[in-house]
Amino acid sequence: MSTSHPTAPAGARETTEGTVYTLSGGDWDATAEQIARSDDERIIVNMGPQHPSTHGVLRLILEIDGETVTEARCGIGYLHTGIEKNLEYRTWTQGTTFVTRMDYLTPFFNETAYCLGVEKLLGITDDIPDRANVIRVLMMELNRISSHLVAIATGGMELGATTVMIYGFRDRELCLDAFELITGLRMNHAYVRPGGLAQDLPPGAVDHLREFVKTMRKNLVEYDQLCSGNPVFKARLEGIGYLDLAGCLALGATGPVLRSAGHPHDLRKTDPYCGYETYDFEVPTTDTCDSYGRFLLRVEEMRQSLRIIEQCLERLEPGPVMVADKKIAWPAQLALGPDGLGNSLEHIRTIMGTSMEALIHHFKLVTEGFRVPAGQTYTAVESPKGELGVHVVSDGGTRPYRVHFRDPSFTNLQAVAAMCEGGMVADVIVAVASIDPVMGGVDR
């Protein structure tokens, strides 16, 4: 508090740790009276970096006047991992094991955006097998559902709606079960590789996913019943975190934040990749420009993702999942083991026991990697949070010269001040939850 107390220094002395002042306290009644007369009640508070509403280690520096936020700023960097720098010291294929860990709730989008960039530099975009593209779309839409479920679940938890949180994480487990069945891991998969995929779908995956779609269609109804028509839930979200279309465009906001302002921008439609132009789905929008509209959008986007997953399952034709070029295609035949995805022992026995050339090729490609022609490119995908772009630069070597990601959480966080200033402290939590930032992507 910026009031001066009626105290005066009674003396000062120098010590090894600096000057020490001795203060003589004034009359407490006089101090209390002076504070009461002061009309300056503005204080600076830190919300985070441990606050549950911040979806991770986000620090919000709030200047508040009573309960009203007069200034809001974001403090980031508490989760900095150096992923982009580390990519410069790994082969192009090893890069997928890093990028999958950025926004840890959307690993398949991180991997796909990176691999699309590498494939563009290699000039093999049109050589990616159809089956690989279909499976990429399938995994991304599964991932979109799991990410939105976390957004809704944690957003509900922050408002005290614990039932929403329980339902959200219950359904997310269904998505993670599918991830584990297909890739061997629940998170950090490194499943999408330059040139295709690490391996094909395992036996039983298609039937498992058909059952998943049926279950999710039934479960999504519960979110409408719990929240959409709930007067308490609506009152807490309507009009909160307001950001109109002009504000979104000025700040570069994308994803549900932009679509809640009525703009149907979606890279799957405007700049399609992986064959998205061949799928039948809608891009939902609302015109509320607030947190409630973003909630409704995420629920509807999950329904559209289920539509796309069904279409993927229908068009899965037998075929390879990696490019035919042996100078690029990862030579290992991988298999799911008890500790996840790894080399098939049977394949290793074969190449070590029958073909010296295959062994040498395997060794060279795994240890040294393939070369990517010099150049740079920018590719982007529509992640659950907005435009996820990657700028890939090659100097012609076996490692990236530079990889930089445009993470949607980082860009969308710029809207915090516009959404929160002038509102109440409690509404900051709702506004940040509606952005759904993940600090792993922000601080990469």
C-alpha cells in the first residue's frame, strides 16, 4: 500500500551487509487514521506461478483496486526447456522426440507440424503414403478431443464444478488408452516421423476406435446437460474474458478465441494439409466473444472431430506408412513392447545375421541421419488452441540449423490484459481458463 507511515529514522549505522536503519514507531492510532484517510488502495499481487487457474507455471502480475483489476501482465519462462535450441544438436528424425514435449497436451500436432516442414524441405510432401496421412489426421483429431477435454475439465475445476472435472478426465482417459494402444505411450509419442509414421496401426485398433466414437458421442451429451443450460455455470462465464473480432485480429489470436468472435478461421479449411480438404466437417463459431462461447465451441469441435475420425476409419486402405525412399525412411522395424515403442528384436536379428549392407545402412541412418537440402520453410496446422506454425531452416546438413515454433498459447496469452483489465479478480481465472494456455508450448 502506498501510504507513508508516521515513523522516522532514529539513526543509521553501516554494517558489512549495508546500511541498517533503526526506526522509531509512531502512535498506532495516528497511523490507522492516516491509512483510513488514504483513497489509494491499489496493490500489486502475484497470481501464480503455482495458482491452479493458470494451467501450469504462469505468473500473472495484477494491479488491483479493491476487487477490480486495473492492470494485468503475464510473467512467463518458468518452464523453459530449451527444446528449440536442443533441436540443433539432434538429427532431423530425433527432433520429433523433442517437439512432442512442447505443448504436452497436443503432442501429435507438434510432431505433424514439424514433420510437414521437414518433408517440405525434402520435397517429398506428395510422396507421403495415403495411409500415413489418414492416420495422422486420425491421431490429430483424437488429440483435439483429449486437449479440449482437459480445457473443459480444468476450467470447471477452477470454478468449483468438480463434476465437470471428473467427467472430463474420465473421457480423456479413453483418448489416452487409444494413444497407448497405437503408439505404446500415453504422452510424448514421437509417432509421426519425417516421411510418415513410426509404425502402422496395431491389430484391433480400428475396432477399438469405433467403440470409442460411440462412447464419446454418448458422453458429450452430459457436458451440455451439466453446463450449457446450467444458470450458475452460464452466469460465471457469460460476458467474462470479452475480446471482440478487432481485438483478436490486432493481437493475432487464433483458435477458439478467434472463432468465439464469429470468424470461422480454421487452417484445415483455409490452408489444408494431410488431405483435410477431402473430409466433411464444419467449423463452428459463436458471436459471444466471451468465455461461455469458447466453452460451447470446444464441445462442438469435439463432435466435429468424431465425424472426421469416422471418415478416417472408413478410408483406411492397406498400404505403407513411410515413404519408399530408403535414404530417408527410418530402417528400423518397430514393435510395441512392455516399455513402449522400440526396435523389433526379430528385425535386428535379421539385419545383423543376413545382410551386412542392411546393417551398415541402418547404422548410418540412425546415428548420422539423412541430409536435408538447404533452405527454409514455414508450415502451420490448426491445433486445438489455434495456429501452430513452425519455421524450419536447413543448412544442408543432418541436423536442423534452426527450428522456431509459433505456439498459439504464447500468442493468445497477449490477450490477457485486454480480457481482464476492468474486470474482477475472480474473473481473471475464468478468462485465462478460456484461453487454455499450456506453458510447455509457451516456454519451449
